[in-house]
Amino acid sequence: MKRFEKKVVIVTGAASGIGRAAATRFADEGATVVLVDREEDALQAVLGELTGNGHEAVAVDVRDEPAVTALVDRIAETHGGIDVVCNNAGIAGGDYAPVTENDLQNWRDIVDVNLFGTMHFTRAAGRHMREAGAGAIVNTASVAGVRSGAGGNAYSASKAAVINLTQTSACDLGQYNVRVNAVCPGLIKTGMTKPVFDYAEANDKAHKLGTRCELRRFGRPEEIAAAITFLASDDASYITGQFLPVDGGNTAS
Ligand code: NAD
């Protein structure tokens, strides 16, 4: 029996990187997957790669609360519920300015996508899960939300807020048998970190990438997808309100 057979799973940020790997893993394990991203063409390409039937791709911006709520309500009605939401869409922004020099619009953009996007889906899907008396939400936070120095301060603050939202949502929804957890990836090779990898390769520093963790290498999207699917599955049935670093030991020292 596959872990997600007969389960309906929404994955945001599914057109690329970690979201794409998570969607692929959920589909491989039997889920019906709803892929969400703002990049429609890339989303369709991922849809075409998935194993199994019944998946769909929906171009939605996670900042657009009415669109998110309408989508979640439609999915719940069509499928008779939502079993899992994987809140993974995110942006890094690339602003490494000190706090005294921050570009405030950049700050707002990052918080809007990373925090409000996560909140919009948690809020809308949480209502259906509460009614059903079951559900699992897995948020993609970051090691940047756990320790300073792993991202710009807007990104780090937004991910720390995602961790806290994970905990408070778990407290609100636990009595309804709805679990909420987060993964905290370290450095993973994806579209988001392409500039970092490009820069390192162009400057003969590629060998140094990932060396800030105990395993001395960067991670793969599939390694984060493995943790996401674990937390979403019944294998994690007694785990809620937790954030799991998947970072090669970056936060261990
Ligand atoms: P990615 O850029 O490859 O994928 C992110 C996806 O989110 C993209 O497809 C993008 O189109 C989508 N997205 C961005 N803003 C959106 C919006 N407003 N509405 C809908 N979709 C939107 O990056 P990734 O590395 O796979 O990132 C996935 C998650 O992992 C993010 O939340 C990121 O912060 C987190 N993360 C990544 C790393 C890393 O090293 N790559 C480390 C820690 C955390």
C-alpha cells in the first residue's frame, strides 16, 4: 500500500526545485496532486512528468488570498476534502543589506510571499481539515529562520515567522487531528540558489559550496522531499508543531 493512496495533496511552488521534487514524490507514492505556482508553463511541464492520474496544475499567486481560498474550496468540494498541504512557494529576494539599509519594498515582498502565502493556504485548508477531523500541513521554512547568517534579514525573519506560524497553527488545529510541521532546508541546489552556484562556479569556489555543514556538501531537492513526505504521512502521526532541519548538520554546530 502506497502511503498517499486516495490522498489529495496540494503543493505550492511546485514548478521548480523542492516543490517539484515533493510533488513527484507524493505522486510516486499514490497521491492525487494539485500543483500550484505562478509560473504556468513550468507548472504544466511538471504536471506532464508525474506518475499516476488525476493531478492538476493551477496557476495562482500565493499572495492572492481570494484566489487561494477559492482554489482550496474548489479542491475540497471536487475531491471531498484535502489531506495534505505543502506550503513551499517562496522567494529569497537577494537583499543582503544590513538592517539599517534595507529596501522596505523588498522586505514586504518577501514577507508577502513567504509568510502570507503560507498563512493563506493554512487558513483556507485548515477550515476543511478541521471539519474533516484530519489533515497534515508541511511548511518549507529554512535554516535561515533558525540561525542568523544563512540569508538576508528579510528572508530570515520571514522564515522564522513561518516556523512560529507552524507552531501556533499546530496548537490551533491539533484538537481536530490536524498536524502542522515544517522542514528547514540548508543549502539546496534549485532555481532559487542558482545565482549562488553560478557565482561560485565562475569564481572557482564551487568546491566550497555546502562546506558550512557537517556532511560537507549541499543538498538535493529530493532529500527535502523525503522529509516533507515523511511529515505529511501517517508515519509522523504523533508529530506536530515541529520544525525539522534537513541541512546536512548546518544547525548542529
Ligand atoms: P525555486 O525558486 O526553485 O522554487 C520556488 C517556486 O516558488 C518557484 O517555482 C516559484 O515560481 C514559486 N513561487 C515564488 N513566488 C510565488 C508566488 N507568489 N506564488 C506562487 N508561486 C510562487 O526555489 P526552491 O529552493 O525550490 O524553494 C522552495 C522553498 O524552499 C522556498 O520556500 C525556499 O525559501 C525554501 N528554501 C530553499 C532553500 C535552498 O537552498 N534552495 C533553502 C531553504 C529553504
